[in-house]
Amino acid sequence: MFGLRMPELLIIGFILVLLFGANKLPALGAGLGQGIRSFKKAFGGDDEKDKKDPPPGDSQAPKA
């Protein structure tokens, strides 16, 4: 992971808290996650939709 160990991650986290404040960090994380999802969706890598909606005609009910 690019040679980042616990001390480096703690320093980065401390700098983020200083720059943005503890109240803004959850909003920044949510925005980052939404940006990544929209980026994946734009490039056709949206696997979440495939997991939720099975293809039509692929039912689990036994045929009589």
C-alpha cells in the first residue's frame, strides 16, 4: 500500500482533522464514496445493479 504504515496514516488523519474539522469528515467521506460510485457507473463497472436484479427468466421457483 505505497509503503504507508500506521504512523504515516495517523499523521495524514491528523492533518485532515486540522484542515476540515471533525464535523466535516463524514460528509467528505460520503462525497468521496458517491464520486467513486458515479465514476464506476460511467465506465460500466456498476456491479451493484447486477447483484440486485437477476436477469429475467432466471427464477428460482421449481418448474412443474
